[in-house]
Amino acid sequence: MLRPEEQLQLVERDEIDDEDDLFEAIDKLTSHGINAGDVKKLQDAGIYTCNGLMMHTKKSLTGIKGLSEAKVDKICEAAEKIVNYGYITGSGIETSAITEAFGEFRCGKTQLAHTLCVSTQLPTNMRGGNGKVAYIDTEGTFRPDRIVPIAERFGMDAGAVLDNIIYARAYTYEHQYNLLLGLAAKMSEEPFRLLVVDSVIALFRVDFTGRGELAERQQKLAQMLSRLIKIAEEFNVAVYMTNQVIADPGGGVFISDPKKPAGGHVLAHAATIRLMFRKGKGEQRVCKVFDAPNLPEAEAISFPVQLLVYFPISSTNLTTSEF
């Protein structure tokens, strides 16, 4: 049993240095000469951060009632002065990016998601993210009792860890998308560092059937992924999503494992890093870097997990753990 002083707790939001802010709140525009009423109009339109403002075109912003072209130009100019974009260095599961893990059932995708829910909450002095986690579950596989032993292994209070995970069960692809829309307001108020979607494709495969609905399914999937990318970049969170696999009859008889990730090219282009999971010998699990802009193809057995957090000024590698 760990003594209370040995248990790791989430550091309060106000103890985080200003330079390590996850995003720039839209309220900061008032200090650059923008009227508070105009800031309120942006918030009413669902824009809560300067980072998110930069993702909207001037045409869409002028569509907000009460914002003229002149006002929009002034607002965008102020936002550009506030937002300080830098570059990411290092390796691991990155914030402001999407990491996809695909593979057949019981290969470790969801177990890794549970581990990340805990390791993300480690304080910064333990190379942690010191932030909360949002978990969207489309398959009903999230288990709070699995979080408990993982938290104990890291020396954390399991109750506090569970309190810092917000969970939502999605039942249709529309419900899944609406949850993402509502998440933006939540992330603008609290320090989130990780968003888990387990899995991203399951409900699309249920709600759309046959080749006749394939084009519509891919279009809706693209909109969902676009929203995930904007959340990742606007709030500087890591997005970890799991994906299913489908049989590939065209793989040929010479391929030992003729499976490929579901979602087609739409999903493939959206993910920053793609990890392929498969079962190894006994209880071993094997992960292969399937696609990444900065990593070569490689495999690891029961691999360690790193979380890379991007800060506007600097970048920090977070905790290393094994699932």
C-alpha cells in the first residue's frame, strides 16, 4: 500500500507555467484591441480559442452575425500575434496529431488506450502530460476496473485518475460526431491532453451498408476525421484512435496475413502515424510502424509507449510505459 505522499496527483491548472499553456483562449483578443462583444459572438459561434480561430476562413467568419469584413480582418490580425506556432521535435505519440492503431481483435489496441489514460495524467516532473483525458467509446470496451491496476502500477491514486477521465458512449456515427462538437467547449475550460476514440470506424460500418452507401460513408468519415484533426491542433491534445481491419481477398496467396485497415484512403490520409498491431507468441503483442512521416518501418514486441507533448515554446517527451 502506497503512503499518501507517494501517490501522484494531477497538478492544479493554475500551477502550470504560462508558457506551457495548451492553447490561447479567445478572451486574449480583448488585450489586443478587440471588443468584448465581438469575442462573445465568436464564442457563441463555437470558437473558444485563438488556435481554433486560425482554422476558419475569413469568409466563414464574416458569416457570423455582427462581424463585418473590417472586424474580421482586425480579429485575424490580432490572433496571428497571439498564436505562436513552433516545430515538434522528438518521437512518440504526439500532441496536435492523430495516431491510429489498427489490428484484429485482442491484439492490444484498447489495452494501450487504457494505459495512455493513466500515463497522460502523470505530472510534468515525472515526464507526464499533467492533463485530463476524454474517451469516446463506440464498442463498449472501456473498463474502469482496468484503470485501477494500471494506476497502481504508476503509483497513482486510482480514484483521482478515474475522476480525470471523461467518458462517453456513442451509439451512431451522428452521435459520435456530436460528441466531438460538444468536446470543444469542455476542452476550452479544462486542461485536456489526450482524446481516445475506440474505435473510429465501428459505427460507420454499422450505419452504412453496401457499395451503394460507400461514397456517403466515406464523406461522413472524412468530416469526422477533419474534426478530430482540428481538435488535436486547436487544443494541443494527442488523439489516439483505434481502427478495425478487413479481409483483403486481393492480397494473394503469398501473403501470410491478408488484412488491411478499414476506412480506405480517407482514413489513411488523415492519420499522422499508423501503427499495426498483431498477436505474437503467447501473451506477446507486436506493434509495427505502418506509416509515419518521421519514422522508418520497424517492429517492437510488447513495445514501450512514449507520449510527445508539443508546447508553443518547447517540446517535452512524456512517460514511457508498457501495456
